[in-house]
Amino acid sequence: MLVNLCTLLFLLYFIASFPLISSQNYEYDSTIKTMEEFSGYPFQEHGFKDSSSALSVDIESLQRQIDELASFSDTPAPSVTRVLYSEKDVLARRYIKNLMGLAGLSVKEDAVGNIFGRWEGSEPEIAAVSTGSHIDAIPFSGKYDGVVGVLGAIEAINALKRIGFKPKRSLEVIMFTSEEPTRFGISCLGSRLLAGSKELAERLETTVDNQDISFSDAARFSGYAHEDVSTVFLNKGHYHAFIELHIEQGPILEEEGTSIGVVTAIASPASIKVDFEGNGGHAGAVLMPMRNDAGLAAAELSLAVEKHVLESGSIDTVGTVGILELHPGAINSIPSKSHLEIDTRDIDEKRRNKVIEKIHQSALNISRNRGVKLSEFKIINQDPPALSEDLIIKATESACKELNLSHKKMISRAYHDSLFMARISPMGMIFIPCYKGYSHKPEEFAAPVDIANGVRVLALTLAKLSLT
């Protein structure tokens, strides 16, 4: 009897004291605590002891999706080729829409094939927070450029749902149409149109690819262009914020061992086409003093591009002669025509435009000095750079700190759909390391741990922004 009484008293003591012990000793993940305080929504039942599960990313599933998406390619692995409105592009789009549906997102598409997956918030009438990137791939490229920002965004939504987060502002994942200029020579086609480019909408009416297939015919083949392209336009302020997750496409984060890059500005390109014309002639018969060589004019202008960029006074100014073509292209014929396409970029628009002016002046001088005709000097595009919004920078930095991930502020020297989303919405970007900075080639690679870190930062940043 005495033993039973002692046992009963012990059990009563244990039951009575358990809540006190639990509340005093339990320490749950600081990220969860911060998000609970910030949002007012409980994320987990207290008693959840495995802090590593907070905002957990199913990286095995995500990596499998990246690999599966890479199989929709017109070239064999490990390369990926997925060109706008091709059969493989259509299949890849179907794959993305299916994943959005599985994540519980409502899916819609616009007239050019931008795809939107929305998680409706508790106040759906106010401006949503958006994220996303692209999945088209230039010939013989890799499988991470853009893709991490689309598949990673869907997984970020899944991660938030797993911990019971309830957004106030709706969260929307966007898969942009044709960030790459591969087929029609127009970069960021989908996001330019979302930003309301009337000039582009008009240009698309007469745009054809190198097979003389019109943009509208190609779009119809893929099930789009049944509406006027202008229906794609979004008003300024349509989104409360836009943030894009992307591989760095440069070596800085990997070399420094930094987990996350917080992008503060995006450099913007200006593209220039230049044509020189000379008399040509036989490589042996025309004496050197009598020549007006269009090929040498192109070579001299290429060196002038390098000179003017290096003299800009900033390491952020870059210039590239990416295309140089000679006619007739025979070893024993003096070039009678040359064609160059030049890319210049900077985060400072005035500085970049000053370089363009100098390149133009050099082209005129070369034409005069070499006796060749400058038949064309045409600026194809001259987009302004974009600055990231402080609100988004601070939210991203805060997310990195709460997740104990090292980070640094940096600029993006490559341009992205974010550049054009900045015209209608506050914008920001998250970079993750990639192997040796490789991109646009089959060797492009991002480690699963880095992808998972990027997705976690994206998820927490989206959560913060959705509640502002």
C-alpha cells in the first residue's frame, strides 16, 4: 500500500511539473520564433524540437525536378537546349504548370506564355509578392540558369506551407517567357512585355526567326497569341515586391566561401550593330597600300571597344564584341564587308552611354582613316540599369542572419528578368554560388546545399514581404 501511494504521488508530481519543465527548457528554432512574432501566426506546435526541420527544403525532390526538366532538351545531356516555343519548350511548360498545381497554386498564363502560380493570401485584394525566373536555355547550355529560380520558388512555397505559414499578401511564382534572346533576338521578352513595352509589342508584329517563322505563328503553335500582346502589360505597382533567386554566374561567392549574395543593383546592357564595307579583292593581287579592308576595320574597332571600356574608370564597365563576321569569308579574299555586334554594360547608365559615344566616334574615325564605309551603326537596345529596393535588401539580409548563413552585398553584372520587373515593382535578387562561376555551358553546376540555402532564404524573405 505504501509503495502504491509513493508511486501515485510520484506520477502526480511528474504530471504537474511536466508543463513547467517543458516551458522552461524548450528552445525552438529562432527563425520560427521571429516569424511568429512578425506575423502573428503560429508556425508550429511548441514542443517541436528538431530545429533543422524549420523551413526545411526537400532538396532530393528539387534536384530530381531540375534533372527531369533538363531532359526536355534538343541536345544530349549534359547540355541543355530549350528554345522559345519549340516542342521541348512546350513540354517543359507543361511540367512547370503541373508542379505549380501539385503545390496547390492556382495557375494561369498570358498571351505570350508567361506562367503564374498564385498562393492566395488572407488579403487577396492587396498587391501580391512575386518571385520567379525563366526556364528557356540557349543552345548547349546548362540546367541551372533560371531554372533554380522557378523550381526553387515552387519549393519555397512548399516549405512555407509545411510549417503552416499563412501569407497576408498573396505569393505568386512567375515563369517568364524567353529570357534568352536565342530565337527572335529579344532578351527578357516576357518580362519586357509585363513592364509595358509598347515598342516591343509593335515590333513583334513583324518579327521573324532565322527560319522566317513569325513570332505570332510560333506563339500560336505553342497555344498562345490568341489575344493582343498588349493584354500582357501590367500597371506599375501591380506587385508589392518581386525577388528572383538565381545562380551567381560568376565566381565570387564560391571563391569567398559565402553562402548568399544579396544583389543591390543590376547592370544593364546596350547592344550595338556595326557594318563596314570595303572594296575587297584578291588576297595576293591587291597591294597593301591600296587596300580598304573591312575586316581590319572591324578588328580595330574591337580593340577600341576594349580601350574605351578600360578607360571608363570603373571595373563595373564591361564591353564585348560577341559577333564578328567577314564577307566573303575566304582565306584568299580581302574582306569586303564586316559585321560586329557589341555588348556594353554598367550599373551607371551615364558612364555606359559615354562609352557608347566613344565607340561610335572610333567607328567614324576608322571608317575615314581606312577608306571604308560605315554603312551601319545602330543601337539595338539601351536599357537603364536597376537598383534593388532597400525593403527587399533588408528583408533578405535579415533572412540570412536568422538562418545563420553568410552573405554579402553585390551587383549583378548579368541581366535578368528582374531588370524589367523593377519598372513595375520594387525588386531584389538572391544569388547562390555556382561552380567556378560557369554558366551558359554544360559544366554549369550548383551544389544541392547551396540551392537549399537559397530556397530557404527566398522562403523566409517571401514570408517577411508578404506580411508588410
